[in-house]
Amino acid sequence: IFLSRAYARKKGRNNVTLDDLIHVITPKGRASVPDAVKAELLQRIRSFLMSSSLW
């Protein structure tokens, strides 16, 4: 929230789009999730897809 507010203040509230915020926030959000959690989630998704014949 703080990062998006700071960005909006810097650019001007009326000059910020959702795409701008996503571009700014996504790298920090991804970096905040531990690699082990990402790996486990990916494995669970793969297992689900394989068991559902969607893969």
C-alpha cells in the first residue's frame, strides 16, 4: 500500500493507471514470497492439472 501511495503522489493521482501500479508493485511482491513457497505452489498446480487431465 505504501509503495502505491508513494508512486501516486509522485506521478499525481490523476496520472496513475492500474497498469502503472501493477508494474511498480509486482517485482516487490514477487520478491517478498519465499522461493520455497513459490516452488510448493507450482508443484501443487502441476499436480492438480495432471489429476484433472488439464495438462
